[in-house]
Amino acid sequence: KPVFVKVPEDQTGLSGGVASFVCQATGEPKPRITWMKKGKKVSSQRFEVIEFDDGAGSVLRIQPLRVQRDEAIYECTATNSLGEINTSAKLSVLEGTCWKGMWHRR
């Protein structure tokens, strides 16, 4: 059965900014990672999934962040033929402003 070696951590981002979650598992056969948001597979132009370690590792990148739309629990699932395991992390998004090229909390 898969075992997590890296789990995503709760994060707070600024609107218009970026958030990244990392998830990685090990097992035999090698597990695959999938990302879910509110029980649905993540899919959006602003969501990018970058796989590494032949799909046993995955980075979920969200950009630009939207205050209400992206605030959620994101679930990482590692699956192989012997079973699946889940872990999750919470994303909070704060209203932000851009000033002199830097993002500041409002």
C-alpha cells in the first residue's frame, strides 16, 4: 500500500498571488497522485499539476488566487493496485493589493 513521504501543508495566500501544494508517496507498485477539491478532480486554467518521480510526486500550483473561489480543502490521493491513501491541506486566501511590484495584505 502507498505511504506518504511528503504531505501538503495548510497555506495562506494573497489574491492575485500563487499557492503550491506538494504531495509525494512511495509504494510497490509505484503509486500515482491525484488532487481533489471538494470531492472533484481539480481542473481549471489557473490550476497546474506538475508531476515528478514518475507520478508518485505531484505539485499543485494555483495562480492567480481568487479569494472565495480557491479557499477550500485540497485533497491528495495516492493510489496503487493495493490500495489508496488520502491527506489534505487547507488553503486560505486573503485580499491583497499590489504596490511597488510587491503584494501586501489589505
